[in-house]
Amino acid sequence: LLLAMMALDIQPDDEIITTPFTFIATAETIAFLGAKPVFVDIDEQTYNIDASKIEEKITAKTKAIMPVSLYGQPADMEAIQAIANKYNLKVIVDGAQSFGSTYKGKTDSNLGDISTTSFFPAKPLGCFGDGGAVFTNDDELAEKIKSLRMHGQSKRYHHQYIGMGGRMDTIQCGIVDVKLKYYAKDLALRQEVASKYSEKLKMKSEKFILPFVAENVTSAFAQYSIRVQNRDEVQEKLKEKSIPTAVHYPMPLHLQECFSYLGYKKGDFSISEMVSNEIMSLPMNPYLSDDEINYISNTL
């Protein structure tokens, strides 16, 4: 994300519109460059940024829109791109959880001006440590990003830009290189696991809200997240039955202490706040067996 914004020459006091319902890195990197994260509430079904609320947040300082493909599903990119085109803004996709997903037949790595992903071990395509990738179809941006990730070098010891050490460790590259060969199969298995969960759980859907995948979109299903009213109690009961769960994410970014300087308050983004109180992720990986899915579903 830093490389993407540096390549687009994001400056202090520039504004970037994004979602408050995401991992801290989305807005943290914006603030790290001295720019200002401007939050827009989420869609209640997909949990991604609500494109219909973006335009009203655009100012003379707005330089980019940063949608997040939460839980593995791209946002409403057609609407977002139309707004960006109208106001001459850049689009940076935070695809940390969505590598391999599609939007209207196009892979998420082809969306926006620059798309990013993460290879952190918990992600659908994970290495054994830290790693990630930046994607763009703009040759000029690609060359600039290559330079920025090597301390702004144009050639050895000649530095055209202020850059960073942004290269993946060789061992992590080797791991991703091998796992990539099996990734299409893993993605298909993830979608199969999600379908089995939904099939088992839909009979009890009055008790909780199941994941929703928009039309013309495929999800990488980084997580299989449901919403329940009494989350803490449910998590405790599942834990007693040796079923681990996680909450992605328990507090929206606009309520985090580190962003108090932005002046947001409770109630500013009601959907994000509601979802953060109800969301819960069930075990999800390509290799969950039918017995495990049945046990988790029946226990839930």
C-alpha cells in the first residue's frame, strides 16, 4: 500500500477515501505518509465500502479512493471507477484478502490503477512470514514501483526517488512460487467449503446472517464470516467444543485511539459499528473435511 501511494506521489494533507471496517494497515499507511484517511460507511451485505456514499466525501484535497476487498470479495468497482474517472482520482485496491477473486470476469489484480495483495501466512495464498505484491497495468507506474521498492534506485547506487526496502525475502518468494502452482485448486476448494457451510447453515439462517457474495463476483473466501447477536456467548460455547473463531474486526478504525485526531465519534458510521459487534469468522481453509464442516455447523 505504501509503494502504491508513493508511486502515485501522495503528499501530506492529501485525502484518500476508504472504509473504516478493515484491518488497520489500510488507513495506517495513508496516515504514515502524512495523508488523511477519509472514511465512508460500508454496504450492509458485502461489508465493502458503499460506493453510493463516496461522492459526497470528495473535496479539492481528495487524490484517491482505496476500496478494500474484504473477506475476499471485490467492492463495487464499476461504480467506484466511474466516480474516480469523473473526478480524476486514482484507485488503489487493498486486495490483501482477495487474491484470485474476480469482478465481472476480471481478476482483482486487474482492478483500479494499482492493486495490492498480502502473502501473510493467514491469507489465501500465504508464505511463511511477511510478503505481498503490487499489480498495475501502467508500465510507467510499474517501473517507478520497481525502483521505489529498491530504495528509489534507477541503477545501482543511483537514486531517482526516496524509496524503501520493499523486497520480499528470497525464501518467502520461493514458498509463494511453489504454492502458486496449486492456488487455482485451493481457491476452488475454498469456494466449495464456503458452499457447504452455507448449505448446512441456511436452514438456521434466522439465527444468524450468512456471507453474501454479489452478482458477477467471486470471492477468495479468506474468511467465512457470519453475524450473530450474542457473539461473545456463541464464541465461548464453540471454544468449549474445541472450535476456534475470530473477529475481523471488533472495532472500526474511526473509533480507534490512533485516529482520534480525525474527529470521528461513535454513531458516525452506524453500519460498520453494527457489523463489528456481530461479525464472527468460522474456521476456513481449503482442506476442511465434510466431517469438520458438519461438526462446526451442527455445534453452531
